[in-house]
Amino acid sequence: MPMNFAPPIRKVHISRRHALRLIGGAVAAINRRGRASAATPSTMPSCIVRPEQTEGPYFVDEKLNRADIRSDPLDHLTRPGAPLRLEFQVSRVAGGACAPLDGAVVDVWHCDALGVYSDVRDAGFDTRGKKFLRGYRITDAKGVAQFLTIYPGWYAGRAVHIHFKIRSAISGARAREFTSQLYFDEAVTDQVFKEAPYSGKNGRRTRNDADFIFRHGGDQLLVTPTKDSLGYTVKFDIGVQLT
């Protein structure tokens, strides 16, 4: 899957409702690109190429290289929620083969347990200046990038998800990028949301199969977190093409 040239990064301050309308109109084109580059088992024996999905309105290039993204770097207060250890295994796809992609930048950002994003202004909140639940890691020699975060919450119109972006370099004209989203097994989410602080927000209606973005390749981006004594763990394999 070709990684697009990285566009200039800028903060976007638009309402979530307006953003959802814009995203809906863009999904079909994005999905066509994802399907066109999906690999067959005969050409991709050792890694998985996933569909690209929309970036959405809330990507902010904070340049926070950190594994633990739960807190705000200014007040160091940890966002409450079920701990989630998230590991990306990134492979480079070339000539029908896969190899670990080291030195790639993996950005992660998502809402907190109550559906709030940091460093944005929305109809329901203004968190400009806060940087919780955002950060990036650089893949190691094995193509691995790891994060410690919390299980994401929900907000109206979307299923539970985490945004991620993979860049071949943090900046520069030759940097290429791939952007998509992770979705969560509904049975696991139902269990997580029975506990505080998630249980304090009622009325979740949009599940995976009703999410207009998930419908376009989301089943290939679905993860089933495993539970242990420390929280939950997700490991996600993905192959990308840089040329």
C-alpha cells in the first residue's frame, strides 16, 4: 500500500458534528484506495496489509516521543481508565516479501474514557493546551512500537476506536505516511464499560457495525484485547509499502 506524501500539519478546530459529515463524504474514496492495494496471501506471506482510513479532525502533531501517553506532560495527571498496552508490529512490504520496518514513526491519539480529546476545541469541551492520550514512538530493529495508554471511551456517532499514523520519517519532503484506525471487539468493550469511569457515561448507541467508517474495511482493523492483572493488551500486525 503506497504511503502518501505527508501533508503540512496544522491544528484543525471544527465541531465534531461537522467533522463527521466531512468524513462520511470521504470514506468511499479512501476505502477504494485501501482495497486496491490489499494483498493476497500468495503475495504477502508474512505480514498483513490493512486498509487506510480517514485521519479525522483531531490529529495534532505534538512531537511527543513517549511510550506512556496517559498523562498530560504539563501537570503529569494520568487520565483515568483501564490500562491498555498497545503494540504495533510494522513490516515493510517490497517485492512480495515482508521485513521489519525500523525507524518508522508511529503516532497514536484517541479520546479519553468520557469521549474527550486533548488539545482541541469542540462543542462539548475545550482542551487546548492539554496533550493527554497523544504521542509517538519510533519502531525498533524488529519493527515494534509500544505504547501504554487507556482503553478508549466513546462519543456520539462513532464506535470505540484509536487513531494511528505511520510515517517513514518525522518530517521532510520525502516522508510518506499511512493513516488508519483500530476498532475493538464489542464483547470486550461491553465488559470494560461496566466499570468506572466508563460506566458514568450512558447511552452508547454506535457499535462497530453501525459506524459508517468501520463499514469500509474496519473488520480488517478489529482487535480483541486480552485481559491480565495489569489491564488489557493489544498486538497489531501491519504491513506498509513505501514505494
